[in-house]
Amino acid sequence: MYSLLLIIALLHAQTSLPPLPEKLVRHPVISDIAFAEGPAFDRKGSLYFANYQHNGTIGRLTPDGRVGLWVELPRPGFAFGLKTDGHDNVLVADMDGKRLLRIAPDKTITTLAD
């Protein structure tokens, strides 16, 4: 029974895969990451990643290839994981601050739990 379900799932997965791109596009290499954590994409295609340049920061790679410091967390701050929600807020597990933060697209920081 399980074998039949697995075969059906595999056949469905093979027919629903998107096609490969016709042209490969070069993406920038992100450097200067103190301790790589995250990563998380928002609905617009921006990639957020923790501890860019130094601990306690959030970096962002925009769809047009720009990389930069997006937000510095309130002290003490050390982002240990990121997640985006349906409103493009970035949720941050702040290990040093022992809190859960929500950062809005306008960079407003709200403590959800501590």
C-alpha cells in the first residue's frame, strides 16, 4: 500500500516540476558574514540573513543584486534564526536578548516575547 502511494507521489512530483531556466544568471557572493544564520525570503524576493558584517545585524540581498546592512538589533542582540510572515515582516529569534522580535518592512522593531 505504501509503495503504491510513494509511486503515485513520485509520478505527480515529476509532472509538477517547473522547467529549468533557459539562461543562467550570475548571482553575487555574499561575504562579511560573522555567523551565518537565517536565511529567509520575503514575498518580493529579498533574502534576509543574520549577522552580516558583525553579530547582531540583519543583512539583505535584494532581487536586483544589492547587498547591505538592513537592520541592527537592539543590544544585546544576536540573531539566531529568521522567518518571514505573509506581511513581509521578518521574525527574529534573538539569542542574546532572549526574545522574539518582529521587524516590519519599514524597520520598526517590536518585541513579541521575551
